[in-house]
Amino acid sequence: MTLAAAIKTLFAERNADLVDVAILQPADPFLDMAGEDLRRRIFLTESETGEQLCLRPEFTIPVCLDHIRTQSGTPRRYGYLGEVFRQRREGRAEFFQAGIEDLGDPDTAGADARLIADAHALLGQALPDARLAVTLGDQAVFEAVLAALGLPRGWQKRLARAFGAPEQLAAALADLANPQRKRGLGQPAARLVAARDREALAAHIGRTMEEHGLAPAAGRTPDDIARRLIEKAELGAVRLSEEAFAALKTFLAIRVPLAGAAATLARFAEDAELYLDAALELFEARAKAVEGQAIGNVTYDAAFGRPLDYYTGMVFEIAAPGAGQPLAGGGRYDRLLTLLGAAAPIPGVGFSVWLDRIETLRGGAG
């Protein structure tokens, strides 16, 4: 049986309807919600009417848009198999992915565990001899820690955006520990930033870009640049106590087998005197549900995230020795469908597997 046929069989067994979404997609949802790394790699174009379009860089947003457009009921599971397109400095820019999007299940812990099991089963079929290892993180627990530490909302947003991007998170933490005065703006822009005059600053940035013949970068209008400059200035005025900063560093250093993770987090919260009850209750329920799936090697890493802005809760990746890069990844995105235009909130969780990486490990067979 070919790999594609095996995947379609698994979709049928897991009650995931195979869908076919358009390769050409509206660009705005990806520019607004997909994260900095993906924004830089999108292939952009325009329609005859001037609408900004892009080649499909991933499947989650297109599947969710189609679900909203067709007004399908929930709960509903979708499976997909096809190409995604991302710019690279070298090598190919077309990749093959397969995955499942699970929409509308109110049992968050159960749906998360089932989704991880789906990804693990798919890889197990494709690579029966591989020693698969699952790394699990939790955006919601991380954000609960930030809130409990009393960080200003601006800092919470910046750190939450950096979750899943180790270099950005390290830079944000360095700024939080030892804020540096930002230089190089030039006096007119610096004065407008100091005055927090976003409208005037955006106008100044727009004129400057025009004078130098610069087009706005993907998703970065003059107003957006102005907003971020002012936000950075406001964040630079914040000082975090040594105790709070130490607690944050202690949290991010947690890496334990999932079976003991809930107890470890509870001890951390008690030692740091942080109220995390709601986030830890869901975490423990999910850990028990994952244990019930008998997946095996699952590690909780408090600092682990995935670089997509729409994630709101559990995130995970699955790797195998010799793969070099993860073979599968996914997570929960409970706000995404509302942001895309759904009339009512629809919880969602999904994963993708990288078929090209799997084929490499299979030696090109299948």
C-alpha cells in the first residue's frame, strides 16, 4: 500500500472526511494570524481585481475557512493531503503535508489526546520501526504563568507571541531582565514615539518609506510599524522583580515525562505562590487522556511552543531518530474560527505531518 493510500485509510478509520481546499488563498488571514516565520515565507500575488492572494502555505486556515463558508455542523473532523508552498533561501519550495483538523468537540482534553494519538498512529503506519518521541507544550499554561506573575498586558502579549520561537523568546527575556534604550530611530520618529502619537508616527513612517521607494513588508503597514515601536517603548519602561523573573525562568526550565508533569507544575505554582488552578486542571485532564491513548514516549517541555500565532493551548511535535526535523506538529486554536468570521466560537485542534521527511526516512519507498 502506498503512503497516500495508507493515510486515506487512516482518515476513514478516524472519521476524518477527506477535503480538497484551493491552492490559491486569500492572503490576509495568513498575514494576520500565521506568525512571523510563516509570513516571511509566503508566496504573494494579486487577483485581477487587486485582491491580495497567496499560494497555500499551510492547511489549517484554508480548512477552517471552508468549514465556515459551507456552514457545516460540528463536531466535524477533516483530513487533508496535498502541497503547501513556502519560500526558502535554497532548496525546494513545495512540500507535501497530510493532517487532521478536529472542529467543535467540547471535550478539550479528550480531543487533544485523540489528535495526538491520530498523528502518532499515522507516523506509526508510515514508519513502523521508528522510535517516535512526542514533545508537548501548553500555550495556555505559559500565558497563565505570565498573568499570575503580574506582568503588564503588553509584556504578556510580547512573550506569548515569542512562545515557540526560542531566539525571540530569549531576546524578550533579555529585554525584560535588562531593558536597553533603543537607538537609531532618528529624532523625528523618536519624538513621536516618546509622545505616543501613533497617528503622526505612522504618517512619518509612510512618508519615509515613500521617499526611499520601499513597499510595506508582508503584513507590516506604517500603522502597524508605529504601533509596534510605541509598544516596545512602553515595554522598555517595565522592570520585573527578581523574584518574579526567577520564577519565570524556573518555569521555562521544566522538562519532565508527561506522567509527572501535572504534579511538577503544581509544586512550581505552590513554591512560586502563583494561582494557576484553571490552567492546571485542564492540563491534568489532558495528561490523563493522553495516558489512556497508550502513546508511549511523551515529554512535557514548559518552554516548547510552535511558531504560529493562532495557537491557544496544547501544542506538540513528534520526532524520530535520524529525522533531523520534526515529522509532525500541531496544537489547539480555539480563537481562530471566530477571527476568521465564524458566527459563534468553535474550538479546534489539528496536526500536520511532513510527508517529504517521512519519505526520506523510508528511503523513498511507497
